[in-house]
Amino acid sequence: MPSAPTNPLVSDRFIDFLLFEVLDLEGLLALPDFAEHTRETVGIYLGTARRLARELLFPAYKPMDEAPPRLENGRVRVHRAMHDIYPRLVELGVLSATRPPEAYGQRLPLTVASLATSYLMAANLSAYGYLGLTTGAARLLESFGSDELKERFMGPLYRGEWTGTMALTEPQAGSSLSDVETRATPTAEGHYLVKGSKIFISGGDHDLTENIVHLTLARIDGAPPGIKGISLFAIPKNRPERGGLVPNDVEVAGVIHKIGWRGLPSLALNFGEAGDCHGYLVGEPHRGISYMFQMMNEARLMIGMNGAATASVAFHESLEYAKTRPQGRRLGDKDPRAPQIPIIEHADVRRMLLRQKAITWGSLALLGLAARLSDLAEHAREEASRARAAMLLDLLTPIAKSFPAERGFESNTLAVQVLGGYGYTSEYLPEAWLRDQKLNSIHEGTTGIQSLDLLGRKVPAAGGAAFGALLEEIAATCDGARDAGVNPDLVQRVEGAAMAMRQITLHLGSLGAQGDVRGMLLHSADYLDLASTMVIGWTWLRLAAAAQKNRADRPQDHDFYEGITSAAQYWIRTELPRVGYLAQLCRSGEDSYDRVRPEWF
Amino acid sequence: MKILVALKRVADPDNANKVKIPASGEKIDTTGLEWKPNPFDEYALEAALRLTENGTQPKVRAGEVVVVTFGPKETETTLRAALATGADRAIRVDASDDKLDGDLVARALKALVEKEKPDVVLMGKQAVDGDSNQVGQILAELLDWPMATFAATIREEAGALLVGREVDGGVSTLRVKLPAVVTVDLRIVAPTSVYSTKTPSTHKYNDGVRFAALPAIMAAKKKPLVEVKLADLAPDQALKVSYHGFAAPPARKAGIKVKDVSELVSKLKNEAKVL
């Protein structure tokens, strides 16, 4: 009998707080496109996701981490637990939850879908990975594929009969996709013959479904060099032919051994070794990269949510441990006969827990906010609201992707730390989550790429319009927090940090405008840190304002609201001051790593 | 086969520390509690669904499952969730939690059974809030139907159910003729616990209860859910059970160390009085 583990994975009360007290889900559900949904349907769906996560996915997490997929006779066999999990996740409806009925979906707001998914990711991120990738592949076909391609490939993907992958990376072309070399030769029959090698293809082979569709970047013969000569293809492992499926010359070249996400195979694949790999062009020739970019926000938010979820599950594990592990006595208590106290009674342990909470819940809240912007960008009534939401979402995406991964990693190290010596043993789970988390700052655009995306592309876009909108949002939150009765010192600190961010952004923007790209981007990593610290501070102020507003009506939730206020105070008082320092650093032109030559190392 | 399943919602047993008793001790304060279906009733629903299908094709229903609960408007969420997992219809008997007891619920269910005419009434062996373990038995008596309590396995036969009950020292198997009342225990949701005549005996279910998938949640909005007045089912609403007081269990005291075995024996005998 599956029994509920003591680790809740993600706090139910906090997710309900986000949905109903912070993100105004009722307002979203009032939009015409979401008319089918009610608070009740959302509640039942969340209940199912929580239950599946706790009863089915979480118990399989450790076994899947310990026994990664194996390559046998050229094919990959995954953990047998996945054979139970996969069909039930398909049945739950996660693959197409947010899609319209014509794409097999129920048009659930992404705000709900992504927060529900956080439980699945926290329980077993590899298990969810197979489905997340499949949705991504199906989305590309839904947006850019011809009706024939949709019929052939999108349907089976959304129905979960087949799975999908993103086959972008090649050994020589990782972050630099313009160097993709896989070739596609047109044929008279309309398909292309594809030849090339891909690497780090997650879910690239397995024995869960009879077929896999690789959404692959390749160059059509004679295409222009660089980014403008890359096209997108659907390449099935087995191609539909003569009413059945025949092998499509896609071979597994090797399994990659990873430190984390071990339940999901990452592969090297060879296409067309025998000259018989059929690829089907998605959309127009040479537009592959731009198609990918249009899907990038969602993919990056998904990785951000993986980061938040992986930090969350470790936070709860270490919290439970700290409450029950007796060790030592209170400072000043010299009586050796006095019983030992649980380690949570030590202030430094509470510091580590509150820091984890500030990072983890701050990340979940930011991702919830980003999902809400995505819903509004697509479904708001007025064009102006849609445009503003889209603009803000673009700006916040690199932060929502990288903060949960980078600071989530720090949070995961704190969870290990709280467990002390047990923390660094594989008998306990936190070390596994630490390993998992590291991948999130690398895949789907490294943190370095995110920093360049933020400062080089998103901030200056449209004359800084999105950045201006963010400052307006922060100011509105500050006003709201003040009205709600939040401690004025916290509000002032957020206002002060926002001012510092504004000034350094104007300064760096002017460098860029003068053509000094190097000067503008030299400290892009520090700028990303600054903007992320600021945005999370803003998010916590928002949470604190909502808590302040509702606490009188819900005296039974006193502890929960105190917990929100404490974490907000912690982040705003102890982390937000770094914004000023980071702004100085960005302005300073400090050039140690710019000047240093490779041979000096 | 037509099955009536009685479902009760209970305060979330995983958050039992939220249950508060006011100083007067006259009732339980239910404000701010989170509610969940009584787990044993969820198992009864799962058993009902298994009895009304071929387990290899669970999307094709073969029979009817009607769920009923007693409570205020917000208990409809419990019913809606049951509809989303496969029940066909739902009935909410409008009632207030603190104006019900096992006897009244059983009398109202009897009236409902006479109207609905199910072949089987299924419910959990007890609710995890009051642990009264009464309704199924009283209902069977009132209806004068055969009854099997604490069912761990059910196998459908022509016109009867073969029910396995785990008892001290083994399994007692009863054949109950239909119509009948059956209350279920934990193991009824194990993979090979319940077989309808349509499900092949080689079929294995997923362990546990089935869940509400998103498409089914949306489809459940269109399934009928009706409200019935308690007075229409049970004109006499007098309670047979009255509660005289509530108190939290005493907080656990710190242990002590005894010097030797004789002190231990003495304390067990004279203080704990267990010897």
C-alpha cells in the first residue's frame, strides 16, 4: 500500500496562498478563454497532482537515481518504475493540459499547470522530464508544423503514444547553435535525408513507447552559413510507412553518465549512418532557430521550475530532520543531564532553513508570477494587457530560469549542511538533489547565456520599455505593501534597491548606446545577480503584503503568515543590500578576468 | 450492477494538529480545517468502480455508481472529485456536520436506497474522524439486507458477492446474496482484490485508488449532482448519540529511568496497572 511520505515535496498551503492570495487566480479564471475552469476543477487537479507525486513518483526517485537507464543491444532500457509512472502521468493529462481542445488539451491556465507540475518535479524530476520534453516537441509542431505533420506527429505526442525530444546540441555546437553541422538533403518525395550527430539528447531513446520524435536542427544543403541557415525537422525513430512503423536509421551512439537527472537518459545519437534517415521539415526552411526561440520562454521557465522544485523537496527534508534530530543544548545551558534539544532550536540551523525557504519559496513565487504573465500574454482581454505581460515575461525569463538554478544549488547545499554528516552520505536524499540541481544552471542556456540575454537583449529591447514596466510594477507593489501595513523599513529598502538598479541599468545602457559593448557586458553575471536579488526582493515584498492583508481574516493561519513575513524580512534585510554593492561593481569596470590571459593561469 | 457508495469528508488526518477544541470542550472547532474524503470511503468507491467494469477497459462503464454524501454545500467538492474518478451520479443530502449521527445517516440512507434501488451499498468500514463504525451495520439491519463488513476482497458472482474478510487467524469468506451492504477495509484496493464477472482473473489493477485525470475532471462538471433535503429522507431528525464533551489527548510526559528490574515490575504493577 503506498503511504504518504512525511516530505510534502512542496508546501500545499504556500501553493494555495500563491494561487488565491497573491496571483489572483479567480481573476484569471474570469477570462473568457478559461471559462471552463473553476476553483473546484483547479482544486481537484492540484489534488491529483499532489497525490501522484507523493504516492507514485517520489517512492521511485531513489531507485531511479541509483539505477540509471542502460544501453543494451543498441537500445536504451529505462528503470521499470517508469513503465508504471509514464502511462499514469499521460492519463493525468499533463502533456496537453494548457493546450486548446484542438490540441487535445483542456486549456488549463499555465499558472495552475506549472504550480501543479512543481510537485511532480519535486518528487522525481527525471520521471516528469520525459513528459516535459514531449510537450515541448509537440508545441513546436502545434505552432509551426503543417496540418499533415500535426496529424502525423503532434497527435501521437500529445496523446502520449510517442515521446519527443529536442535534438539541438552537437559535439562542436552547444551554446553556439550557429555551428550546427547536421545536414539535410531534399528528395523528390518531399522528405529530407538527414545525416549528422547529436549529443546530450535527453529522452533520446527508451523502451516506454514504440516511437520517439526528435525535433532536430539541421542545415539544408546550400543553406546560408550561421544562424540564418538552420532549419527545424521532425525525425522519428521509426517512420510511419505502409500503415506501420519502420526503423528510420536513428542509432544510439552512447549513453552519457550524468551526476544528476539520472532517471532520464541523455544520449549521443547518430542520424543517417546508413543514408536512410528521413526528416520532415517543420515550417519554412532556415527558420529553425527563430522557431526554437519562440518556444524558449516556456522551456526556460520549465527548467526554472525544476530548480525551484528540487530546492523545495530538499528544504522540506532538512526541515523535518532539524525538527526531529536532537543534538546539543541551548547556549549557556551547561547541565549535561538536561535532554538534548532538536537542532532547529539552534539559531544557525534556523538561519540555514530560513535561507532555503527564502530562496525556494521566492523562486516558486517568481515562477508562478511568470506563468501568470504567460497566461495574460496569451489570454488577456485587451491587446495592451497582452503586450505588457509578454514584455515583462521576456524580461523576467532569464531571471526565472537562472535564479532557481543558481541559488537553488546554494539552497540544496544548505539542506545537505543541515543534515550534517548524514548529509554527505548517499543513505539520505539531499546529496542526490544537490547533484540534480547542478544540471539546471547548465541546460537550456547556461547562466552565462542568461546574463547576456538579460543585459544584452531583454533590458535594452524596445528602448528599455520592459525594464520601465518592471520598475512600475515594483513601485506599485511598494505602494500596495505600504497600504497593507507592511513594515515601512522593508518597503523603503525595496524602493532604494530599485533605484540603484535603475541607475546602474541606465549607465550600462548608455555604454551600450555609445557602442561600448564590452564595457556594458563585462559584469553581466553580476548584473544578473543584482537583478535577480532585486526581483526576488520585490517578490517577497509582494508575498509579505498579501500575508499582511489576509492574516486578520485567518487567525488559524497565524504561523503560516508569520513564516512569510520572516522570510520576507530575511531576504530584504540580508540579501537586498547586495544590490548596491553589485551596482558599484558593474559600474567600476573592474577588469581582473577581462585582463587575465589564458597563459597566466 | 448498480452500486450506491456513501462518502464522508473528514478533517485532513495528515493535519490532525489543526483540530482545535475550545475551552468549553463542547465541540470541535472546524474553522480553517482542510477536508479530505474519508480514505476508507475512497476505497469503497474504487471497489465500486472495479465491480462495474472490465478492468482491462476501465473507460467503458458497465453498470452505475452513485455517490452520496451528507453535508453543507462545500462537500460537493468531494462528490465532484468522485465523479471525476468515474462515478456516474452524485447526491448531496443537505445537512450540518454536527446535527448527524450514525443512526440518522443510516435511516436517511435507507430511504435513499429504497428510492435508488441499488444492488449493493458500499462504504468504508468507518470514518477516520469519529471511528464510530456504525452506519453500514445499522443500514443493513434497517434494510434487512445481508451484510459483510471489513471486506478485503470482493469477487462478483451471479446474484451474489464473495467477500473475503481478514479476521484474527485468517480470512473468513462470506457469500452474500444481492442486494447487500458491504463495508471495506484497507486492502480492498490491492491489485488483485476486486473482480467483476467481466474482469479476467489474470488482470492486475494499479495499487491504490484511481485518480481524477484532467480530462475527466472537466467531463465530471457535466455529470448530474443533485441536492436532497435531509427532512425528505428522514423526517425524524432526533439524534440518538449526543456528545458530552471533547478533550485533547493528554500531552505525553517525559519518561523516567528506573534503577532495576524490580522497580520496573513494581511500577508496571502499581502505577501503570498493566500487570
